[in-house]
Amino acid sequence: MPQEPKRRHSRQRKGKRRASIRLNIPRGVACLNCGALNPSHVVCEKCGFYNRRQVIIKKEKPKKEKDEKSS
């Protein structure tokens, strides 16, 4: 014969038991344009695309060239 609980577990006891059973929330979604990880439903910080459309025009910063010493 299978055993059955004699008493009902309280809501508090049930909550304590289930506290460690939680969903793993994904940290981000890959951008369809550049592949960077971003939160879902947010414009990509690196390329400015959202839903395969460019929303923000990003300007590239000019790279600083090192001055070469002439000998």
C-alpha cells in the first residue's frame, strides 16, 4: 500500500520547499545583426539595431594613432 500524508502541508512549508526550485532566467538574447548579448526587447548597444532595423545611428570613434618616433 502506498503511503499518504496524514496532514496537509501549510502554504508556508510548501513555499519553503519550492524556494529553491526556480526558473533560470536567460541573461540575454543574441542580436540578429552583430550577435552581441542584450536584454530582450531592447535596442542593441553596440550596433543600434532592434528587430532587424537600425534605430540608433552609431558613430565610430576615430582610433588614436601612436606617433612614430623618427630616428
